[in-house]
Amino acid sequence: MALARYDVEFTKGGDVYKQSQVDALVAVLPGITDLIVLAHGWNNDMADARKLYTELVGNIEQLLDSRSSGAASASLKALDGRTYAICQVFWPSKKFTDEELIPGGGAVSATKASDKALIKALENLKRDPVRLGGKEAPAARIKAIDRAIKAVPKLSTSAAARKTFVDALRSTMPKGKGAKEIDDGSAAFLKADPEKLFKAMSGAVIAPGPKTSRGGAATIGLGAGTAGAGGAAGLGDLVDGITAGARRIANFVTYYQMKERAGDVGTKGVAPFLKQCRKANPAVRMHLVGHSFGGRLVTAAAAGLAKNTAGVTVSLLQAAFSHNALSADFGKGKAGFYRGVLGDARVSGPIIITHTKNDRAVGVAYPLASRIANQVAAALGDENDPYGGMGRNGAQRTTEAAGHNAALGQKGTAYTFAPGTVNNLLADATIKDHGDVRSEAVAYAILCCSGGI
């Protein structure tokens, strides 16, 4: 059975690009019971995002086809009679590769090689497309990045050059709601003294890896020196020095931009779209599924729904935002940025979160926030770090997650996803890296989550 799929494209500001796409989907809503809304993460063109959707939806279709078979699990049989449609969201996100996360491009320390990698990263920062796959590079942005590039040769010897570098990059950053976030280091980054920022970001970053069968931490290194005796255990970004620090600062600027954009698209674009869907069919169940920063997008969309909204589930696949985002209090009486999703029951159904220490992108990126906050322990980013990522650790310090921890299993796993719960699914044995979210195991968990309402 092929599910009906509808593309809906949004601009970087959250505007619907073609209203006809929304109209086509809204027109069929009265004839379905369930709408699955998919939001991709780091992609730089339509083909990348579409490949993710095609493979994931293909597995969802096969599982739905098996609902009436004798071998189907009780969870799948419970979905018999439901009719599903797919909304494929497209938004202008930036693509990261694991290699781009290495400040020195594989070099042991700051060298000419890492200068080259830094400048390449800065050149990539010039692009700021309106639509997914666009090539736009605004003149003011180019001018600011060129100032940063000009400062690169003097970064190791000149405090003035380091200040120019930081100020130039900060000038490109949007100053929306994300600037107020304290649970991911954003507010601190925007205010930190450039010298302190360089000092914090110039040291090696090591995030503990998954446990091995012998009980020790596995070695999954991104930088040189991670293998063999004496190598660092875990997700390692072991390059150090001023140039490495500059690369991390540039990376954080890009993370911040994508974080802010995902929030804008979710709040200004997808949330009103979901309300329009409910108006067309008040009984339709809505299942919001987001990968990477798409996880932040669908969470922002959920936060834009009315209080006590019924019939909504959320599936966060290796989500790239703070693991404290749903917490009522992650320290000193501070609530996570998206606490209202749970506190105001804007999502009444279950929330599932895949997380794994195999995720290099989230596992290395989020410890940078701890560096900004001057927490410079050797191992950062795990569940005890106040600045860890959702896709690495699941939801932390969140009452609704207490006692709801399971392994992401294969088809047939007996999940118990109850309304109002947050379910952390450990995927160390199932998801091998940040982008490995299109498997049958993931599709099965999404469908089981949809059955929780």
C-alpha cells in the first residue's frame, strides 16, 4: 500500500512557499484518520531530504501492510482500520558531515591544514538560502565573513584579530528567541568575552562513547590519536589550539543559525499549518516526526499549538537540541525552553526520543556549550552535563520521562507508549550514526507511538 505523500515547503522565515501545496493536503484530510508530519534535519538539497523520506516512509508502508497478518505484533494490529497520509516538510537547513566537525581536518594540532579547513568552513557560512537547496549569499553576510577570514592568519598572535573574528561571526547570527536560551549555551556565547571564548573552545573535546560488551567505553574518535593504547575513549574531537578553537566557534555559529531557523519554521510556519489541518478535520490524529534539527522544528511547532491539544504525538529522531528542553527544572528553578509542550499539554500523546552515544554530530557539538560556560572537564556531553544533546542522552531532568526508558528494538518489540509520557529509546545497538534514522526499527517505533492515542 502506497501512502499518499504531500510536500509542503517553507522559507527560512517560516513562510509557506506554495499555498497550493497546503491546499492539496488540507483537501484530503477529511478522509483520513492519521497525518504523519516529517521534518528533515541537516540537508543541503531536496534530493537529500527526499531520500530520507522515501526510505523511512517505505518502511512505514510495509509495516502498515502487515497489520492484518497473523504474525503482526499487537501494536500493529491495533492500528488496523486507521488511514494514514504523509506530509513531507522541506526547509532550508545546512548539511554537516562528520568530517566537517573536525576542527583540524584530521590534523593533530593547529596547522596549515586546519587553517585551510577553517577558511573552507567560513566560506560555507556565507550562504544563507531562502529555500532548501538555494545558493543565496547576502552581501552583508559575505562582508562580515570576509572580515573573519582576513583575521585568520593573525589569530594565534593577536587578541585584536581574535576579537574581530568573534565580532564578525556574531554579527551574522539572528537575535531571536534562541538568544535567550540558557540550556544550550546560546545566551552565554553571544555575551562571552572573545578571549575567554577562544580559551574555552581551543581545548580537545571528548564525549564518552557507548559501553562495550566488556563494560568499558568504546573508542569512536573524530580526531587523530583516538585509537590504540592511551587513546581517548569515546567521541573525540582531539585537535587543540587557536585555529581549532576558531573552527569550533564557526561551527557553533552555524548550529545556532540552524537552531534559530528550525524554531522559526516550526513556530511561524508548521504550527499554523497544523492548526489549519485540525480545522479541516478536528478528529485527525497528528504525529510529528523530526530528525536532527527537524526534531527542534516539530517541537517548536508543538509548542505553538493550543493548551490541552488532543491527538498529537511526537517522535524525535537523534534530535539536535538540549536534553533539558522539556524539563520543568534543570537547575536553580529554570525550566527548559520547550517545557510548555508538556506543562501545558500541547502534546497529549506520547513522545519518543531515540538517543545514542554513536551520534558523532550531537555528541561532539553539544559539549561545546559546556566549553562556553567554562565547564572544561575532560569528558563532556553525557547525561550529567547540563549542556548535553537530546539525540545523545534523551530527555534529562524531565519528570514525564521517569521510568520510561527502553531499547529501540526491531519490529515486534512490545512498547508501552502511554499518553503524556516521554520515552527515551536507547539506540546504541540499532542506530550507528546521526543519519541512521530510516530503518524498519525506527519506522516501527513511530507507528507504535502513533498508536498511543
